[in-house]
Amino acid sequence: MSAPSPGTESFILLLTQHQEALFRYIFSLLANEADARDALQETSLALYRKHGEYDPSRPFLPWACRFAYRQVQKHREKAARSPLLFSEDVIDLLARDRERLEPELDRRIQLLDGCLAKLTPQDKELVTSRYGQRQGAEEMMGRFAMSRRTLFRNLERVRQRLHACVTRQLQSEGLS
């Protein structure tokens, strides 16, 4: 097996670097996480197949989002019988809004990382278990020796603290 060309390696690095942002974009257009992950895989394949057409002097993410949008459309066509689908106009609006908001959303994620670092170890573990590891309430209740009510009250308290922390930092930067 031959080694990939330097252009292919650069492209794979770009794709890997933007994978999370691309997933967030797709997930904002598809309500189901599994569907969004499938669309991400199809998008990654389509991008790889067309990587020779990418102009490195232009931003990668907007180019990749166009491919992702087409994959979302294909997914929607396959699932057209579902009564929960948005109209094409709504999907177009969501896609445009998502692209417009991407820099702000990226900044919020950066700030959230900083705010997470300020949490107590137990609060950080609660958030990581629920949202990072996607543990269910029953498992967390046993792990943290909490009632359901206490668990959800603590998660809500931590979410409020994180929201307030991000909001304060955005306001101090004049972004909110």
C-alpha cells in the first residue's frame, strides 16, 4: 500500500480538525443524533472523494458545510415519510442561520471549556457523566448515591452556573 500524497494528508488533517464543527452543523439540521452521525460519515466520504476540488486558499468549513447540506437533503429524501420533518424552507433557514452563527458558537464552546475547568471535581464529573458519556439517570443515581430529584436538581444548578459563566465572559468581551 502506497503512502498518501501530501495533499491528501493535509486534507485529512483539515477534515479531522473540523469534524466536530461539521457534526454540530449537521446535527442542527437533523433532529436525531444517529441520523446526524450517518450523515457525517456520508459527508466525510463525499469530501474525501472531492478533496482534489478544494481550494486551500479558501476556508474549509463553509466548503465542507455545502457537502454536509447535500447529505442532509439526501437523508431527508430517504426519510420523507416521517411526519416530523421540517419543510425545505425551514431547513434552508436553519442552515443559513447555523453558518452565520458558527463563529459565535465556536467562541461559546471555548468559553464553556474554561467554565467547566472552574467547576468542583464532583460537579465536573456530573456534567461529564451526563453529557460527555451520555449516562442515563438510573446509572448516575447509583453512581453518585443521589435520588432522581437531587440528581436533576444538581444538574440544573451546574447548567445554570455554566450558562452564567459563559454569558458573563461574552458580556465582558462585548459579544452578548
